[in-house]
Amino acid sequence: MGNDFLEHSLGSLTTTAGTDLGAQTAVAPEVVKRARQRIDVDKLYEAVLAGDRTQIARAVTLLESSAPAHRVLAQELLVRLLPHSGKALRVGLTGVPGVGKSTTIETLGMKLIREGHRVAVLAIDPSSTKTRGSILGDKTRMAKLSAEDNAFIRPSPSAGTLGGVAKATRESMVVFEAAGYDVIIVETVGVGQSEVAVSQMVDVFCFLALAGAGDQLQGIKKGVLEMAEIVAINKADGPNLKPAKRAARELAAAMRMVRSENELWHPPTITMSAVEHEGIDEFWGHVMEHHKVMQDSGQFEERRREQQVGWMWSMVHETLLQRLNTNLNVVETQKRVEHQLRQGEITATLAAQEVLAAFDAVSEP
Ligand code: GDP
């Protein structure tokens, strides 16, 4: 199902993921009323609960919209769906392009469906927020899984800031959970801040890597190893099996360096072949074990609660930044003080104070 269809079915709805929360309060009632004529929140709510695929897609498109009226309706829908959400296991998956994420999700997803699960796959593609092109958007990915009734693959929201895309993805999780999907996989490519964003919205964060011995290891960011709770060296097959085992040992050693000894969970490093379906059961076994350890210790719920607080603040920060950047008074002041600063006429501290004063002057009632 293409975006064209969705956009058509939602009238003039735009799919740019944005974050300015303030737009919601500023929107005129008649604009919301008009939007309501095209989008029936009650119907959407019922249809999502009933697992209607077309309506699930519409609901997610609504969440991704940056149009102020759609924001209002989206929040109404979310508040109603919220009590029905939260029951899925949320699994994050990261790794560089080509590491085998989609092959892994396809193999794992088919296994989970055979076991009676319903699987939603969401993506956060940081490349799409800049170029509108997409690393993860290839339609041929996960062909078998996407044909399954019990699977739903939703590509990354196609534009906006990373914060906006992350927000849309987090909110989409509510829709899929309310619709009865009990495993949510959120994938991202291993670049930039998107890994942090994904790790902050999942129950377990998994890192896929490739064999390439020491030199490859250098390229792996320490931050990713700190976040990773399960590490899998993929493509451990054929002539690559031995190097993969070696890489797994090296990575396991690297993990011990960056993680604390007295942590509740010691991240396992395994080898896997997504194409040969080797190690997928072991991989999922670790996910389940992690889930059990976290639940038994009370950390599972604690983590979700903390994530809520974290999300709230990230939206506040993002919205403030957006308002700062679009504030006309600030833009005017900025030009002047940047010039003065470059000429050495004022200090950076004074310049910063002026910019903030310009912001406060219009944002304070
Ligand atoms: P992604 O970009 O991380 O989603 O990677 P893909 O899943 O699209 O895989 C990239 C390429 O690697 C494809 O040609 C896959 O067939 C291949 N591939 C994925 N997993 C394996 C594996 O376990 N073994 C081998 N030999 N190739 C794999």
C-alpha cells in the first residue's frame, strides 16, 4: 500500500512528522471541525481495536501528520487507545546498512508468526529526515513477512526532524499494540542519534554486526556497545563462520570493557545466519530471557515509566527549539548580534543573552 493511497484517503493530510506541540492549542475550532468531517475518531478507534489494517494505516498516517487539526484528532485517538496499549514486547534492532536487519526481521518475524504472535515492524530512518530518500524504505525488503496477515510493516515517517520521526514512531506503537500486535520491532540504521532514540522506546535493544576482526571493531561506536543488550554477529555462514566466531569473541571482550560488572543483565554476544535461519532461535531466546530478568527485578516497568518521562522532556526540548528557530524576533536579533559578535563588538555571553531576551519578549504573555 503506497503513501499516495493513504494521503488520498486522508484528504489533504500531510505526512511530515513534526513536533510543535503548541500548534495544538493554537488551532481554530472550525479548522478542527472541518478535519473531523473527514476523519471520524470514533470509527478509527473502533477499527484499530478490531485490527482493521486499512484503518491502522490511516491512524498511523494521522499521527505522522504535522497539520495542527490532525494533531488534535491524533491526540484524541491516542488517549482513547492508550488503555489498550502497552502489552507488546518492544524490540529495537540496529546495525549498518547491509548487516542483515531486514533478513533477520523476516526470518524472526516468520518464526514468531508460526508461534502465534502478531508482529509489527516500524522503522526510524534518519536519512529520510534529511534527503527524503530512504535507506530502509526499499519495497522489496521483507517480502514474505509483508504478505502475512499477522505482520504489519510500516516504513519510517518520511520527513521532519529526528525528534518528530521518533515521536510519530512511539505513538504508532500505541496504535499497533491496541490493535493486538504483541511484538513490535523498531529498526534503525546504525548512524547518528537514531540509535539513542530507538533505545529509548524499546524494552530490549539489539545490535547486529558483521565479522571484520579488529579493524571493524574500531568502527563500532562505544555508545552503541553501551546501549546494546544483545549483540549478534550476522552472516556467520560458509567461509564467514570462523571470522564471525572470532569477531563475536572480540566484541564480547569489548562489551565487558564498556559495561559495568554489577549490572543486572550481561549482554550476550552470539553468532547468527539470518539467511540460513541459524541462531535466530538463540537470539530470540536471549530476548525472552532479558524480558524475564527485567520483569522479575521490576526494571521492566520502571524502564517504561522512565521512558515516558524522557519522552515528555524530549518533546518539550524539541518544541522549544523549534519555537526559538521560527521566532521572528529571534531571527531579527540573531542577524544583528551575530554580526556584532563576528566584529568583536560584544561577547558571546552577551549575544546569547540578547537572543534569549528577544525570545522571552514575545513568548511571555
Ligand atoms: P539491511 O540493510 O541491514 O536490512 O540488510 P539486508 O537484510 O537487506 O541484507 C543485506 C544483504 O546481506 C542481502 O543481500 C542479504 O541477502 C544478505 N544477508 C543477510 N543476512 C545474511 C546472512 O545471514 N548470511 C549471508 N551470507 N548473507 C546475508
